[in-house]
Amino acid sequence: MSYLITLFEQHSYLILFIGIFLELMALPISGEFLMSYAGYFVFQGKMNYALALLTVFVSGGAGITVTYWIGKAGGYKLIEKYGKFIHMGPERYKKTTAWFDRSGSKFLVFAYFIPGIRHFTGYISGISRMPFRKFILPAYIGVFLWGVCFITLGKVLGPKWEVFHQAASKYLVVFIIVLAIMLIGYIAYRYFKVQIKAFFVHLMKRLIQRLKTIRAAEIFLIILTLLLIGMVTLMLGMAQDYLDNEFTQFNEVTEYMIQSVINKNWMKGFILFQSPIALGSIIAVTMIRIWSKGQNRGLEYLLLAVSLVGAKPFHETVLQAFTYLKSFGFVGKFHSPNFPDFNATVLIIIYGTCLFLLVRHTHKNYAAIFGPFMVVFLLIGIAVLNIASNVVLPSDMVGGYVYGSVWIFFNFLLFEMLRLVIEKY
């Protein structure tokens, strides 16, 4: 490995060109690693950013073009005869082709970001007799975007590049387990696909029949329950990472990337949305909206009050739980005393609860769609600003959002069940 790195240092552009070209010829070479490492060299001043991008563009364009004409000249016989040497047998070819046919030429733009797919897009495009004029533009746009993403990533990470790859390697075991599960699933499907298809067809028919007899309110409860389960699972996972001191690298890399990319002057507008005036205003608007709707006013005012007043006791309970666990030895070298961040918890509780009550009975689809999108965008902006200003650690901010989400989804589910009971009796 050290020899390859030394070779890359001495012949950066040549190695980058050859590596990208050979990967797109379907050889087992990691183009992402080469490009991100080239970005690291750009940060160090050993390579020029524009020349590195140009190298990837020319190399990738040449590789995808050559494979296109090979596929067009050799046809399907090429896959039958030589496909096994590049892990592209007839069955895999047919599946990839089916996916390719559904997506059309637009798929070429994103194919480079999918390992195991980008290696064969040129061959398949040629074999399928796609017109070259239809192939060339999305293929070249895709290779350019691919290069920009990974070279820029290496450049932005800079001195944290090695940390990034070390952190990624920690999840290799998880990747292998997921890969093994997928392989087992593939083998099971291959030998028992008739039985599996019959089972899922029967299951879907039963599910559709059941949904036809379920009221919209009950479907809404099911969705809330699934969201709550998902958030609780994420909360427990973050708690385990916190107790095992797994956030250090996440905080270092996130802080470095945000401070390197984000201009705090552009983000200053988000300060307003975490001020007491803004939070008080959104609460007041929600209260007026509840009164104007005239539906279950008492219940919805109670939901708003419980969610907001219960934020601090809920947060203190979480902190006490961590303190209790630490007393049993669940403690690493570093623990932030602010995990989960209280301000982040309050922010998501206020905005989440008010959004829920504002769109709960709306008949305007755009409000139900764009409302959550705008709130998520707003919360992300506030988080980025606070992290860029060194006000809070990234893990504390994310923890506050996740734990606050658990609290509001619990209240949503509880009060929707209470609403059904009141309507029934």
C-alpha cells in the first residue's frame, strides 16, 4: 500500500488517469479512493484542482466511450464469451439491462455513483444499440459530477482525510454483514423464487383488503406508531454510541467540513428563528389557528401545553438516565455534558408540535408537503449555524433533534388515540 501511495505521489495525474480508465473498463479498482486521495493532494498543493478534474473527465469519458463501442461491436456474444472475466455473466447482464431499460439514458448520469453498475453501463449502452448522440451527453455529465464530488470531498476534508477513511473502515464489518444477508437473500430467491413470489402476492392482497376496511384515522395512527418506533430505535443507537464514546470522529469530521464549506455570514439569518420572539410567535400563531379551526380545541391546546411544558422534564430524565448508566461503568474517555442539547430539543419540540397542529386538519395538500420540508430545512440551517459558530457539538445537536422527536411523536400518538376515544364515546 505504501508503495502505491509513493507511486501516486510521483505520478499523480498518470495514476489517476489510468485508474479511472481501468475501473470503467470493469477492472476491480476503486475510483472513489483515487479521486478522494487526489483531492487530498489538491489540499496539500501537490496537485491542481482544475487539472485533477480534467484528468478524471478525460479518463472517465475515454473509458465509458471505449466500453460503449466495444459493446456495440461485440454485442451480446461478448458478454457470453468474456463476461465471466469481469463478473458480468448473462444473468447479471439481463438484470442490469432491465434496470437500465426502465431508467433510460438519464440513468447514465447517476450510474457512476453505484458500485457494480458504473463498470457496465458503457458495455450495456453499446450492446442495447443506444444511439451514440443519446449516450454521450448524460455519460459525460455523469463522469464530470462523479469527479467533482469525490475530488472536492478529499479537498474539503484536507487533513481529516485519513480520519475519514479510518472512520469508514470501522463500518466494514457492518457492510460485510449486510452483503452476506443480501447474498443469502439472493440465493434463497434464486432457488425458491416461485414460493417467495406467491407468498408476497398473497401478503399484498391481504394487506390491500385490510387497508380498504381501515379508516384514515387508523392509518394515521399506524404511521405515527412506525415513526415513533423508528425514532426510539435511533435514540437507543445514539445512546449506545454516546456511552461508548463513538462520537469523537463524527464531531471532528463534521465540524471541519462545516467550517471549511459554510460561510457563517450567509447563515446569520437563521439566528432569528431560534430567538424567543420567533418561537413565541409560532406558538401564538398555532394557538390562534387551533381556536379558528374549532375542532377539539381543548384537546389540541392540551397537546401543545404538554409537549412544551414537558420538554424540560423529559430532557432532565434523559440526563439522569445517562448519569445512572455511567455509575455502572458505561463511560468512555470523553462525554459531552450537553448530550442531548437542550436548545435543540426545545427547537424541534416547538416547531414540530406547532407544525403538526397547523396542518393537522388542513385540506391543502401543498401545506402538508411543503410545511415539513420547510421545518426540516430550517432546523438543519440552525444546526449548521450553531456548529459553525462552535456553539454546540454536532453530536449534541443531532441528539437533541432525535430525542425531541421521540417526545413529540409519543405525544402525537397518545393524543390521536385519545381523540379517537373522545369521538367514539
